[in-house]
Amino acid sequence: MNTLRQAYFCVLDNYYSGPAMDPKALLKSAFAAYTQDLMRRDADRADLRLPELTGNRDTDWAAFAKVLGAGDVSALRAAIIAMVAGLHDNHARAVRPTPQPEGGPTGTGIVGISARQGQQLDPAAKPPLFITGVLPGSPAAKAGIRPGDIIVKANGVPAFIGDTVNQSIVEAFATNPVKLTLKRPTTGRTRTVELKEGPITRQPPAVTSKKLADGVTYIQLPGFSEGAADQVIAKLRDKPKAVVLDLRGNGGGSPREVTRLLGAFAHGKVTSYFCPLKGECVPNRTDDSVPLLGSRLIVLTDRGCASACEDFSAAVKDNGLGTLVGTRTAGAVSGPSQAYLLDDGSAVFLPKVRHLGPAREIIDTIGVPVDHSAPITALDLATGRDPGMDKALALV
């Protein structure tokens, strides 16, 4: 109960709009999840009813806690997760540490699915749903599953209902084992595979580069982790004529890495704004201590480009620093979150500010549009084609 109390007051004190929130909404979300968890375990209580709530955060908590008493540990954990999820903020979450399984990490080895956005699927996705990444030596690889294979069903759950992506397939896909109905786009052959989790080997994401043509360097940046900007800059020390920066699947990272990398392409520019609930927005600016490269910039984006990746992409577009190629970004950039440790070892992550683009536009839930559309299809993946790269080279 004390952990739930900590999470409740933490949201009200530290979340972006927490001081202006109605505490009744938080407690209602928590209570609904609490009772649902009890019902799933056949442990519901006849005396469990949400008490009258007034909107006073202290009085309401006292009434809420009195009804729950000592509380049920499993249901309390569900209540914390639901209370934070009820904020409907893509940068707010409740996290419990999970120990590594003995013998190392396990999984199916399918590490990429088109349309995936965090724990959900992109509501704007079009059919089909297909696999974009498979780890070598994994159960999926041993079963002959390849990038480009179309997921028709998972445990009998269809990937699409008409033209609308079926969010229910996420839960079906997470079962172990999972029965996948797959279609290979090159042959049209459909088969069913029962896939069990097994040992997998994940290589840490790294910045990679290669020369595409005379004076053109390709950089793949998987995330804006600490030091990522300097890794990119080091690979461009020869100051190429043009840079193709591949941010597809880049889930974000540190805003400081964004401003540092942008400093290699422009100085004196506002890259974004962080806005509190009350008061003036604070501008973020290019790191002008970074020497300018003088290179033309082409950025590849997709719906997997989220958070800090969108921060970077919007700064490039709004400031005219380069050209965006691919598809609109994810629209998951509400604001940078901070971690707050709870007494059971879990944590809640909450943004204190809201992110706006350089033109003070809202990017969260909307994304950054590209200058040239070049989506990748299942057939492209299966045959090794890359429309984004083709368009980038044509622009160069």
C-alpha cells in the first residue's frame, strides 16, 4: 500500500500536469485495475467498492486506503501500472526490474515487426504486418523465418481486421510457444510454424558507417544513447560531400545527444522547446562547440523513429538543415521523462515538461512528415531492396 501511495503522490507532484490533475481520475484507474486483477484470480471481495471521492488528494487517498486495507500485493502492482498508464502519455510508465534468466537471455529471435510502436501497433499501419528483423542462430532463424515474411495470424488471431491493424495480436504474439501463420512474399507460399523461445544472442546496437559513392557516407544510428553523437561525428571526420543518416527504428535517447549532433550541421539554431505547465518554454539549441561539417544531410526516417529521433528530425526539417526521406515518424515525443524510485525497487518514469518543435508545433501523437515518401514493403525486405536508400542516392 505504501508503494501505491508513493506512486500516487509522485504523479501529482512531478508529472507535467500533475498539480492540475483531478486525483479522482488516478484513484479510479488504480481501483479498476485492482479489482480486475482480483477477479482474474478468483479473489474478489464483496465489500470492495470505490469510496466517495471529493477531489482533495489527501482526503481521497485516506478513504481509498481505508477501503483496501492491507491490500493484495499482485493487485496493488496492477493498480500502479494502470494508474500511470491512465495518463495516456507515451513517456510515462511504471517499471519493475526483472532478473536475467539463468543461462542468458531467451526469446524467439524475432526482433522487428512492421507497425510496432512500443508495446502496441501503429494505428495508421496498412496491411500486411511483416517481420523486419530476425537474430542469427535464434529459434526463428532455425525455423527458416526471414525478414519480409508476412504475419497472417498469431495463435489464430488475424493481424488485420479489414484494413485496420488488430491490436489483439500483440498479446497473442507474446505467448510461448506461439503458432504463426506466415506468408512468404516472393513465392506466395503460406505455412504455419510453432515457435518456442530459446537462447538468443543480442549484439548491443552500434553506430555503423560505409561509403556509398564518391563523397557520400552512410551512417546508421540506432539510438541517441550517451556518446552516440560523437561516434557519428568521428565517422565523418573526412567531411564528406553528403551524409545519409539512417534513423529508421531509432527509438530515441538523450536530448543532449540530439543538440550535439545537430551542431555538426548548423550553429545558432533552436532545435526544440521544453514547456512546463506554467511559465515560459525553454529553447534547446545546437551545440555550437561542435565544428561544422559542411556536408549535405539526408535523413531516413520511419514509424519506428520516436522520441529523441523525432526531436532531431523536426529540427532538421524546420531549420532547413536537410531532407527527410521515408515515412512520417512515430509521434511519440511527449517530453523527456525522469525516473522516480519506489520503495519496492520499482520505478515510475514521468515527464515534467512538454516537447514542442522548433516552430513551437506539437509533434507528439502526430509525428514529423517526410519530404519524400519511400516506405519499405515486405517484398522489398525479402528481396533486399531499400526504396529509402534508392531515393537518398537519387537526391545526392
